[in-house]
Amino acid sequence: MITANNKVWQAAHGRSLKLDRRGRIMAIVNATPDSFSDGGQFNTVDAAFSYAMTCLSQGADIIDIGGESTRPDASVVGAAEEQDRVLPLIEKLSQETDALLSIDTYRAETARLAVAAGAHIINDVWGLQKDPDMASVVAETGAGVCIMHTGRERQKLADVIDDQIHFLKQSLQSAEKAGIKRDAIMLDPGFGFAKDTQENMALMARFGELQALGLPILAGTSRKRFIGAVTGREVASDRDAGTAATTALLRMAGAVVFRVHNVAVNRDALAMADAMLAARKVQSGEEE
């Protein structure tokens, strides 16, 4: 189910990703000591590389590499330390695999260096609105970009979808001004970023309304606190079943890429959702 105009996500170094009848998986590889779910597990190049290879073998389409935790109240990491954590891993993966690589950063210089090291996509959790140079870096490098909504450090609008549209339209104006091509853009509604359980559930319930922006959408619910609140799972790593449920539901609602910790379980959830979408087309008489 893709109602956005984009059928291919264009990325740096001449790469792209088809956005077709199969949901795509972006695997989370955090080279950090303090991420909320897997902090400290992959904070050496060898450990992170090995885990990334496991994710690829399980069906990940993209490896998303981060060097600074974005959980609430996480310690701020300097640019140099962030780059020391991510650049060697990106270089190794780009040299030894043909995987699509994403850099999870809001810093323009880290993004620039990451693309030079072999990254194809820039995943900005501040939606091009934190670092004034980020949009220009995306445009100049030809990278794909994931523009995420956040409610942090600002006054949100009362309606969850109104706030999404308001924030993301500002980001898209910056993208257009910088010369970022529309087929390089993916949107992310930012589940969990300054959103409580009620807001996250409302965002899921009304997810289809985001199609009004006319761009493909990534869903990043993996192991988030609201899943724990609904399921009663206090430990983040125990929330994979709940995450897989949100993956299937949001695929049915139109999401095309899913940023997850557990690739295998979410790949199965997508297989079922994709099969249901295909069956729905057959039953409605649409061409296969």
C-alpha cells in the first residue's frame, strides 16, 4: 500500500531503494554506550560490524548507524566523539558489503563525513531543523534523507496530526530551498519523541492522514516506551512482539520502511501484512 508518489528512494553514490509491494526494514545499529535498548552492546567496530552482518542476513534492507543516543535525558555527545564512533564502522561496511547505509545524526558535518565514508542516507531526528547546514549537506551529497518529526524543545499544536503537518511542512520548505530532490525524501512521524502514550496511539490510529504530504513514510516504533505501557513490558528488549504488531498495523496503514531492533520478527510481521495487502488487491479486482 503506497499512496505517495515516490516509488523509489534515491540515495547517495548512485544507490536507491525500491518502495514496492514489500515493506522495507532499516536495522538499528547503535555504536553507543547508552542507547535505551541496546546501549553498550555494539560500541566497538568489530561488535557493531558483526551485528550489522547478522541484520543483513535476517533480511534488513538498510543499516542505520548512530553514535549518539536520542533517548530522553541522554548525555550529549560532542561531534568528534560521535564521528569516532560511526565513521570507522561506515567505512568497514561500505568496503566489505554492498548494504545501504544510513547515518543517524542531526549534525551536518557528521553527515557530510559519513556520506564521504560510504553512507547513502542521512537520518535526521530533528527534521533538518537543528543544524542550519544539514539541508545543504543532503542536497550537495545527493544523499537520501529521512526527515523526522519531533516535539522536543518547542510548543506543540494540540492536535497530533496538525502538529505533524505543521512541523514537517517547515522541514520540507527547508529541503526545497536547499535543492533536495523530492524523490530523496522519506518522512518519519517520530513515534516517542516528546509524545506520550495517548499521542502515540492517536498517531497510529490516524496514520493514514499523513499520506496528505505525498511522500513515503518510515515508522520507528521499535521497543518504544508506549509499547511497554500498552503491553505491560517494562524491559525494552521484551517489547519485540508488541513492536511487530505495530509494524503490521502501520504497514497496512501505508508505512513503507520500518526502523527496528529485531529484524527477524519484524520481517515476519511484514511478510504477513504484505500478503494481506496483496490478497486485498486480488479481492478488490485490482491488477496484480
